[in-house]
Amino acid sequence: MVHNNTAVTSPALGHFARRTLFAGSTAVAAAAVLSTVAPAHAAGAVFRHGVASGDPLPSAVILWTRVTVAENATPGSGLGDATAVRWEIATDADFGALAASGTVTASAESDHTVKVDATGLTPGQDYFYRFIAQGETSPVGRTRTAPAPDSDVDRLRLGVVSCANWEAGWFGSYRHLAARTDLDAIVHLGDYIYEYGRGRYTGRTGAVRAHDPANEIITVADYRTRHGQYKTDPDLMALHAAVPFICTWDDHESADNSWREGAENHDPATEGSWVDRKAASARAYLEWMPVRATRTDDQVQIYRRLRFGTLAELSMLDLRTYRDEEAGPGAAWRHADDPARTITGRAQMAWLTAGLTSSPTRWKLIGNSVMIAPLVFPPLEAATTQAITEALGIPQGGITVNGDQWDGYTADRNTLLRTIADNEVGDVVFLTGDIHTSWAADLPLNAANYPGGPTVGAEFVVPSVTSSSVGDLLKMPARTASVPAEEAIKAANHHLRYVELDSHGFGVLEVTATQTQMDWFYVADVTDPATGVRHGVSFAVAAGGRLEQRPAPVV
């Protein structure tokens, strides 16, 4: 049966007591320890980039840090001797009960970053970790393993973020997430860094702080330097130390609008080989990020799957490495429907569909860097529009607004959604970033028929941490010119249940056996390092149902 997923009302997400992945008593202890994490300028001479963890499995988690072995051994410099680094992970904040430990070498070969896959751990367990090198001990981080695959989990709560441009503002969203004690992990959907040169891509009021290096980043040294700068942000450091990250990359980790053989923001005549630039960006990303990656056919593979008991499985996608070039407007729009075009690549699509159809969990979550819900004007009925598409070059679903999204790769989208429907896969939710705005959408097989036809899932799109929103680009007061645009978008695309084009912030996703709910939180001013935050809206999809708006949570 295809689940006709429409939108119900109940108390929404808040800081309330129930059994969670992150146990309450340990959360209090963790909060006390993590409150001592120093800001970047006081984090010590050796561990000035903080600590991080990521990709929690039932018996393993990635631990990360960077060691500054000398003042001139800055990120990307290639300078500095190799040094021994001890790592420890324990069940108590005093490290009296070590669960695992070891010694690794940090060298210039890996930009003096340290990445350990700590194994042999207990499922569903809170842990504390630290590093020791050159007579200094790092700040203490808190992490947690995933529950055992067959365990009954009451709920999963994830912070969801994307698009954090250093120059466009302060990372207040990270600060507010770090202050919570109820999160099991952070899902970062891409654009963790930006590649532009200094002053090239800023916010409404210009650059709030300057990028390093000043040039657009192209070489491995450039990418390392930029990653190193972002890791000195005190709010990002605090969030990394507080909770494990689950990340994928989008385009700005390499270059804007990247695809398999190039990028819009890459000129081979002046910037060299795309293959070399992409390899440099991937190398620095894997050095500086707490992600677990593999290599297939001499290529880095970061699409992967993480499971949280019988409650949820999270498939993290890579929608840049394998995609065809974006289909642009005009005659090129015809290519959006070309079945030979792909956004996922054939191997990743086979992996994704096989995982969805065989998953034993209640909820199937998909970390998806670009929007999959159709955004077209107008949505067309494919069965009756062949003449229009052939004559005018309009894709069968309607005029594509953004070919960088799944709208530019409709054959892959149809394959994925049809697979979900044909195999009666229920309770599929896409988590998306990229477009610096907030959206909640049902995913119909045919947008022109919504709400009459089958719906096979839902999508939650989170805003940017700082990167320019539509409202910023309009340079009008918030909630003025953008509001009519939001209403026009929803009027033409009925499956789009919520659109907010102005605000920056983050999402908090709560998954239970009965529903999955996203709460949007918006910061007041990204140019203010002490900015406040407010709750925006809540939408939930009940198991076997469609999206419904919820009342505001008690926070």
C-alpha cells in the first residue's frame, strides 16, 4: 500500500523528560563538563582547533582533533615535525573508567590532524574523550554510540544544519544548539565551509569577518587553511565538543554548483584541472571532518548509512561527485527529463533504493543536500503534456526554477519515488539544506495531482546558518517582500506546505514510533555574535500520514 502521507496537531518538541538516547543524568554531567570548553583564543597552544566526534555506530565512533606542534605549523603550511598523540575515551568525565585508548602520530602529511575510529565500545553509551600531546591535554568532548540494531528506542533527536558562510555572519545557530542537552547528533547537510575569496560572497551588510586565505581556495593548502579557520569559531568548537556530527558535503566544500567534471565556479584556464581541485578539496575535508569514508575505484565514497535501533535509519547522500552537469533554462530544460542524466550516479541510486526497500526500521531518513520536492511553475500532468514539452522544451513536470536541485534530474527522482511507492516503503523523510530557506513538503508521485494522488514521503528543508537568504538578496525588511513570494510559491505548488524565505537558523528533528517532527528555530541577527533565537514553526508527519503543522513546542 502507498501511504498517502496530508498534514495533525499535538504537543510539539520540547525539553521534556522521557527515555532518550542521551540519558538525562549523563546529560547533566556532560553539560557541566562541556561548559568548561574554552573559546578558540583560550583553547591552548596545542589543541587550538578543539575536538570533534562523528558517525556513531553501535560499537564505534570517530574521534578528531588537530595538533599545533609549533607556531609556524599552521593549517595548510606543510610545516612542523611529527608528534605522538594519545587519545582516550571513557564512560566518566574524570577518565577513571577508560573504554579504549591508544597513541597515533600527527604529521604534516595529514596537516597534523588526528582521526581515530574508536572501536570496541558499548552500544547506546555516553562517552567522554580527550587527546594528549606535547604536555597539553585537549578540551574534553562528549559523544555517544548508536544503540544496538535490534534495540527498542523511544526517540531520536537530531540538530539539522547547513550552509555556514564565515564572512556572512556569526555562527549563533551552533551556539544555541550547543546549549541544548537533548540532542543525540548533529546532521550537517553540506556547505560546512565556503570556497570564495575574501569579500566575494557575503551577507546583507557585507563581510562580517574575513576569510583566510584571502584568495579563492583551489589547492590542498588553501582548503586546509580554510577548514582550519572555520574550526576556530568558538560556537562551532563548542557544538563539536558537545555532540557527534553526521556530515555530507554539498558544492561549496569544493566549488559552487559542482558536478562530476567541473563546477560553475571553476575556470580550468585560470584555476587548473578540476580533477586536481576536487581531489584537493576531498583530501582536506576528510582530514578535517569527523566522517567515516571509504574508497571505491580510486574515488572517495562518503555516502553511507547509520542506524538507530529499530526506530530509524539515516542514509547520507553525496549529490555532487557523480551528477551530470546542471540543465539550464531554455532548450537545455529538455534535458531535465533525460533518463540518461543522473544526480546520484547509478551505483549510489542502487545502494539507496536497496537500502530503503530492505530497511527493518520504522523510519527511513535521507540526508539530502539539495531539494527533492518539485518546485515548478506550473506543475504539469506528465501524461497530457508531451506536446508542450516537445514544442517548448519545458520539462514534463513544469518549468524548473532551480536545475541544481532534483528538478534538474527528474528521471532519477522518478526512479526513487516510484521505487518507494512500488515497494510500499512507508515513513520516508528527506532532510535537506542548500537553499538558505525553510520548507516543509509532501512528496507526491505527481505534483499536478496533489493532494489527490499518492504521496510517498515528506521533506524538511532547513535554513542556512548564515549564508544569504532570499530575503537578504532582496535587501528589504524581513517578512515584507518575501511574504507574497512565499504565498505565490505555495499557490502554484500545493504540496509545499511551508515556505519561509528570510530567516537564518537551524532545525531540530524528533523521531518517535508515531511521528517525525521538525521544529525550525530562527536567530535574530547573524551579524550579532550574541544573537538570540526564537521558535519558528513545527511540522510533523505521522507514521503512515502526511504533513501537518503542530503547535509551538514548550522550550
